[in-house]
Amino acid sequence: MGQKIAEASSRALKGAVRPAFLLAMFLVLAPLGIVLLQPNSPKAAPTSAGVSWANTYGGGVGEGAADVFPTSDGGYLAAGWTKSFGAQGWNDEWFVKLDALGNIQSQRRIGGSDRDDIQRLELTSDGGYITVALSDSFGASQHAPLVLKFDTTGNLQWQKNYISSGRDWGNSLKQTSDGGYIIVGGSDPTISGPTQPAAIKVDSQGNIVWQMFYGSPDGALAWDVLQTADGGYLIAANTTAFGQGGSDGWLIKTDTTGNIQWQKTYGGTGDRRRRLQ
């Protein structure tokens, strides 16, 4: 695991509604890399028929959203990246808690001295949430997968880096029936060569149970994953090694320990599948 972003969570988050942060001040927890930001006002965006509200969010430099989920208080939790708000590196991870009408209740950024981009956000069965990011700030490899687990009030419970073999990706994760998590992405141990899809099964504390790589290095990556009724996994990837030519969608069905049971490609000469439903 790379340098720790945070050892303890901020007392300013105590008593927040899941997973709201309810901040009353601007607080920098240096050098831990967590910055709690004073809520600012979103900008209304044009709406069309059937749209209740539409807002844009961000500072003066640049932001992007990766994922959003409804929360138990009727609002939303969004996650992505920001270059604004005093971001330390190229990008910092960015969390924004919204009320039911899209007004910002709180926001925070987390990051180090380089690029830190959230790829996926998931709510967890304990009422908290977990994210996977690409991080150049923490870990031994280029944009190493960085997983952060938060409790119901937004306190950081644990963090882990994975693969760290050269140039790696963590594109998605899901909680599994045993309380652990499955993470998918890819790896290029040479840094300058092609990638291949990877899956990592971890326990509830982020410790690796098993790690698998699929296919041969051809520039492929895994983009999403679902646990199936038999306890195995269905992984959505892309491949150029076989199929119809170009980049094809590639579904990989595994058993409970990541071994391939069957695989199929889909599409024409340039297709890929990024999300499973």
C-alpha cells in the first residue's frame, strides 16, 4: 500500500445524515490530503419537459462527474474529480452531497501531489460507501487502483492500493455476498506495452483474497463486473485479440475464485461494453 491519505476522519463529520457531511467551515487536514470545502451554490442549467431540475457544479478550473447515487435522506451523493478548490495535483477526488433539489449540502476533495480520479462509487451494505480511483499520488505504479472505504458519516475507514506493477487501472468495483468486494480493471507491467484485464477479490477490509489476469496483453481492459447467482462473476471487458476485429465487447464468466467458465465476444469491428445492468 502506498502513502496513507488519511489515518483518521474529521470530527466535523460526526452526526451527519448518511452519508452527508454537513460542514460548517473550511478545513484543511494537511498533509493527510483531505480538504473539506464550504458548500457553494450550483448554477441552474436549462431544463426540458419531464426534468425536475438541472444544475452544474464546480469551481473555476475544471471538474468531472464519475458516479452518483441516491441517499437515504432523499438527496444524492456524487463523486468525480476536480482541478479547483486548491487541488494539490493534476486532479483530486471530489465528493459532493446534494439535497433532493440538487443544492450542495457539503463537498470535499481528497488527493495527493499528482492525479487522483474517481472511476466508480458504490454504496455499501453497512450504510457507508466505497470508491475506486486511478491514482498517481499513492501507490507504486502509474495511476494505481486506489480504493477508499467510508463509513455512514463519511469517515475514512481504510484505503488500499492494488496491482502496482507498472501501469494499472481500477475501473469498477462491487460489493460481494460475503461482505467483501470485487475490483476490475487492467494492468501493463511494462508501462509502455499493451494492457490485459484484471480482477481482484478482496475481503471486507480490503485484503486481497485472489487476483486474476485474463487473456493476453492486447490493450484490453475490464470495465464492469456483477456477481452472479452461483457466486461467480460476470466481467465486461474489451479485446482486440479475437472477435470480429478492432475492439470488441468481451464477456467473461468466472467461478467464485475467478477462473474462467466461459467467454464470448460481441459486436462489429469497433465495439466495447462498459456497464453491466
